[in-house]
Amino acid sequence: MTETAPRRGRRPGAPDTRAAILAAARGLFAAQGYAGTSVRSVAAAAGVDASLVHHYFGTKDELFIAALELPVDPRSRLAGVIAQGPDGAGERMLRVFLSVWDDPELKLPLLGLARNMLDPSGQRLLSDGFLPAILQPIGVALGVDRPETRMPLVASQIIGLIMLRYLLEVEPLASMPADDVVTIYAPTVQRYLTVPLP
């Protein structure tokens, strides 16, 4: 009876491979940001071939979304906003945003994610990940000029709203009806999207 030599190289796909890839991706995205992380570096950290990362997640954007463990994909939720173009997009965007955050089933996981992103160890996920990988492409799809400038401005309003309405629960914003929040915030978000920038 001959003994088989142990296999060398990267481990093949297994039930825990997807979890290992996600764990590696979370660590690298947090440490190096979105731009500084490649599919190959995630594969190397997970001990798998890069083709397995593509097999499980497709693109780097999809891997980033999966690593964030978002309870909803903002790109699909905002598809209707994008389809109607930049005019009125501020109001439509806020309505989608509030409908997601005010949903009792989604609120707790979103609060956990927001706390992680605001923690010093997770801030790169926001600045070097969420903004360029999710928000900026939304601006590009809307057809706004200078999305690399406009979408962080939009994010400043959205993040402020998350902080005061959901994390700190500051009144009267915490209990304000969604329609009132939209009426107050939408003109500013729209201005960030379409008014000429200096």
C-alpha cells in the first residue's frame, strides 16, 4: 500500500473557503482600504487561488459588498433613483435611504455596521471603501459631473443623518416623520448633486 504525498500549494475550494476569503477581505479592506486591496492579495491572505475569489464573489466590488455584510445592497435599492437621472435624485435617494434605515428588520444590522465604520479600526472601510466602491459609482451612473467631489459631499449629509437620527437618537430628528426629514434634507443633497461647484 503506497502512501499519497500531501498536496502542496493553495487549498482547494471547501465549505469554509468562502468564509476564509471574507475574513481575509475584511482585514485587508480595513487595513489597506479599497484601492490598496487586490483580489490577488485577498486570495493570498486566505490561502486560496485568485480564481476561487472570482468564483465565489465575481468582482472586487462584489467582494467588498459581501465583506461589509450589508443587509441590503445599496446599488440595487438605488437603481430606481439612478434610472430617473439627476433631477430630483436628492429627494429620491433620501426616501430610499430612510425606508431602509427605518425598517425594523434592517435597523440593528445597519447600526452595527455604522458603529464599525465609525470606529478608528473601521474608518478606512468608509473613506477608502464605501465612498469609492459604492457611492462614487452611483454618482457616475447618475451622470453628475465630478462625482469624486460630489458624492463625499452627499455622504457628509447622510453620515450626519445616521449619527444624529439613528446612533445618537437626537431629538427632534430621531422621531421626526420621514417625510419631514426628506423635506429638510433633500434640497441640500440635491445641491451637492447638481448645483455648479466652485
